[in-house]
Amino acid sequence: MSRNAAGLPDLTLDTADHLPRRRRLLKAAAAATALGTLGAPAVVRAQSTPAIRIGFWPVASGLPFFVALDKGYFKEAGLNVQPLKFASPQQVTEAILAGRAEGSANGTASAALAIGEIAQPGLVKIFCTNPTNAKYVLDEFIVAKDSPYKSIAELKGKKIGCGPGLQNVVLAKAVLERAGATGATVVELPIGQHVASIAAGQIEACYTLEPTGTVGRLNGTTRTLEVGVIAKYVLGDPMAPWHGGSASLSSEFIAKYPDAAKKYIAAYRRAVDLVKQNPTEARASLKGYTAIEGALTAEVPMSDYLFSTDFKPSDVAHFQKYFDLFSDKGVFSRRVVVDTMLYKG
């Protein structure tokens, strides 16, 4: 398989014809298995309420999705929503491309979804993002509690960890470069290993996402070096909205089941409203979906959430500037226009 500038499998290099064909073959294989197991009549029966399989990554910004599941909002809307946990955002996109998922929860890397858009134009529509910055905290650099580092610039030449996937690698390198930490080496690690890797001295620091920083701080292992690093170093303003994660539905699902799609988004909005209006109650839903449990959920910083139908021109502009970083770095094989990926209702 070809690899991109970040040294990762490059979905952008697959031809436009290859992925749809691969997707048809996967669906055909699944249908053949069903035929052999259940018999043809079971396959051809129409489903009035199709299963909606949603991929998520276990980070704090996925909270609205977790809330909607725990509170039964999807069930009350008559929907059969099935959460699918993945080890990286890129795996979420791969599942949508392969027809094994109908969308993504908040916290799924927007750049990973853009890679899917390049591979198969019109793949998904983003309906809600989780913009973060120095106030609404998600992204951060952490170091050992007793380390001498006081700024990212002091990480010159050091071994730095980051989460798995294209977006995390590119952003970690961009922040280090723009903060003046030249010569640093970036290594991918599962997000659940970030704190332990610092504690073991395997890495000096890590670009990570909440709740990792909270977990490390509360167990006395790590401390936060700086938060809101993407807004500051990539977008150029610590308070700029970084639309780093997105909830989406596949365009195929929206076209095939428009009523179910609208019900899903309405239930999701109900969960976002709870997160914003009663974060204390909502935080309980971090348990079981992320690495943080019990009373510790009260300590996790909150992301903001914005529906695509509520975007202002400035939101689109900041989102586009973020995507353009990947085009400028040669990671995206072409420029991705954010507005074409937004759900318009």
C-alpha cells in the first residue's frame, strides 16, 4: 500500500474507481454470507428502521454521542443506533468507505473524513463539529509531572508521542515546528498509552486529547504543558475555533433514509443541548466510552459543539484554514473545500 507524507497508509492514492468497486465487493460478500446463513428471503426483506452504525474514537469530545446513547434519545426517536469503537480516527473513515459504518461521532478527526472525501467524493456530510481552543479544551501537550520543560519550544530534538492517524501526526509536527521545537521526532501511540509512555520515560512529551491530560494529572503522573495548541500555532489565534473533530453521516445513508437521518440529527442535537446546559449531568456519559471513570468525569474540560446549519462565514474560514494545512503539506492530494462537506439540512 502507498504511504503519504506522514508515513501512513495513503487513502488518497486509491483511484476513484477502486474504492467504489471495493465497497461493492465488500457488500456483495456480506450479502453472500447472509444468504448462506439466513436464506434469500431474509436478505430481501425491507427494513423500516435500518441499523445506524456510528464509529467513535474514545476521546472526551465524543460526549454528545455517548449522552444520546445513555439517555435513550436515539431509541426514543425510533432509531437503532449501534456504537462502534475504533483505535484511530482513520479506522472510522475506512469503515464508512467499506460500508461498515453509516457515520462518525464527534471526536473523529475531520482530516480523516477529508481523506475519505478525496478517495470517494461526496462520502459524508458533516453535521456537527466540536470546535476547541484555549477556552474549550481538547488538544494539549503533556509532560511528566516533574519534568523541567516550561514550553513546547524546549522540546527541540526530543522524542514526542501523539495519537494514531494522519491528523494527529501532521498536527503534532506542525505545532512543534511553529513553536520552535526543531528536530523533534514524532511517534504514534494508542491514546491509552500516552500517560504510561511518559511515566516510563519512553517519550518526553505527548500531543494528546482529553481526557488524557486529566487522567495523567489526577493520577499524579503528568501535567499539561500547554492547551489549545492547534488554535494558537496552526490557526494563529488561541481563541480561534479548531474544528478538529466532526460528527457525520454518509451521503448514501442520508439519500436512502432521509427521515431517519433527520431524526438522528435531531436526537444528536438534543444531546448537544444537554451537554451545553447541564455539563455535570452529561459528563457521567464519559464512563464506559473513554478512559476516565467515576467521580473523575467531573474534572474533564468540555469541548464546544456547533451544527453545520449554524455555521457563520468565519467558522467556514477557520475550518478551511485547518484543511489547507494538509494540502500545503502535500498530505491531501488535492485541496478539500470544507463547504462541500457540510450538511445543509
